[in-house]
Amino acid sequence: MVGIKDIAKKAGVSISTVSYALNGSPKVTEETRARIQAIARDLNYVPNMAARTLKRRQTNIIGVYLADYAGSFYGELLDGIKKSLETFGYEMIVCSGKKSHLFIPERMIDGAIILDWTFPSEEIERYAQRGHQIVVLDRILDHENIHQVLLDNKGGAALAIDKLISGGSQHVFLLAGPEKSYDSQERLEASIKELTRFGISYDVIAGDFTEPSGYRGAEEILAKNPLRPIDIFALNDEMAIGVYKYVRKTDLKIGEDIRIIGFDNTELGAFIQPRLSTISYSKHRWGMIASEKIVKSIQGEQVEDEHIYTTFIDGRSFPNN
């Protein structure tokens, strides 16, 4: 593997001169820099990121931790993160799985943005205690090096339940997400609170935020043979789309026999027929704000926690009466 010693030997200069040239230092002339960079290209030189990180203690890379990459949810969020980081001179890597957690203590990244319910809170707090800067999007943690940019799950769920009640719902099926997911539990608790307040009965159907679990949930709901119309609040759009797929096998109609509201306003929800009624928020803005928070915290600036608020998107899956 070619190193800077090889470049220095071919260029007839010191190792430090090569280092200055490759790292943009003003200590070398532009002529020398151009000559050394040309030699590096000819030799197919690849910088050793680990070595540079140990020396500089900075990578200008932010790790974005996600539970998985499935579904249509993450694209807009990641685009917001990427574009915002670029304005600060940072890049991102998207991580999933336990081994990638080591990027934090090994300082392969300068900070982390976490939207991953499988990432233990105790581990996050341990890294924060060691001085690592972290922004979480899916939980509340009390530490000076951890900052929150949280979705207003409770407000969004209350909006959905209000629409169901104003539409004359007598019984609601709540299609829930993972038990350990902060977003799922916030939405579920707020939904139950609102339904109880108005004296509306409900059933909780287990799901995991995936389309197949929505499909299975619809099968379970219809097996109960409930009175029509059947009203469902799916706690994310992926599961709502699973309901659509199951209902296609029947003679029932979405928006008439089955009335459903989702959560997240994903692109797929806008294109299915009838259009999915759902809770919306700007995932792009969520990502941008998270990026601003992590960079400012790395730079030692004062950072305040923030919420992303929700609105209701009318669709024909739960038509207004």
C-alpha cells in the first residue's frame, strides 16, 4: 500500500512537506502542492483515515444511526441531514447494527445522530459521559452532551383521534408499532388517552412499523368481524399500506367499509388509491435541525432541544363528512 514516504521519495522532498501539500497547508507553495498531488494520483495514494483521525482528532463526518433502511420513510430525512451538514463542511455515514456503534468511541466520527430504537440508552449515555456529542431523535435523555430533536408524536396522535371522533367513530383499532420504540409508545399512549377521554372503545393490534405487520393486522381485525365501517389508526404509513394490500383481497372498500388514518405522510401514501389520510411533518426539516444541533454542539455552542410539529393531511381513506 502506497504511503506518504513513497510520495516523498519520488518527489525528492521530506515527509512533512508531503503532509503539508496533501492537507492544504499554506507552508508549501502552490507549485509544490500541485506536483506532489500529481505524484500521489500517479501512485494511487489513498489517505489512511484512521491515522489522520488519531492525529487531528477530527473527521468532519457525522454518523447517522437508523434501526433499518426499509420503507420510504428515511429518504427525505437523510436528504435534510446531508444538505445541512454540507453547509458546515461535514459529511455523513449511515449506520445500522451494533458493530457500527464502535465508530463513536474510536472517534471515526465526530458526533452521532440517532434514530434507532435498538440502540440502548445506557450505551448512548456512556458515550456522552466520555465527551462524545450526540443528538437523539427518538428518546429523552438527560445529559449535557445529548440533545433532543423530537417529533410531536402526542400532538399528531391527538389530531388523528380527533378526526376519527369527529367522523363518528364508535370503535377504533389502533395498529401499534414496536413496544420499545419511543415514537410508537408516544403515539399509542396519546391515542388511548384521547379515546378514553371521549368514551370511545378501542382494540390495540400489535405491529412493528413494517408493511407486512400491517397486512397481518388487517387480517386479525377482519377476523373479529367488527361492525362497518371499521375505523383504524395505523401508527405509521407503512402499516397502513399493509392494510391496503390485505383489503385488496376482499370485497371491502377503503374509505367506505374501512376508514383508516396513517402517520408520517410518506410518498407512497400520496400515490395509493384512495389517497391515505395521515399525520404529516417535515422530515427534511427534522434532518436539517438535527444536523445544526450536532455541529453546534461539536463546536461548543449553546444548543437547545427542539420539537417538530405535525399537521393532518386529508385523504379519501378517511373522508371528511
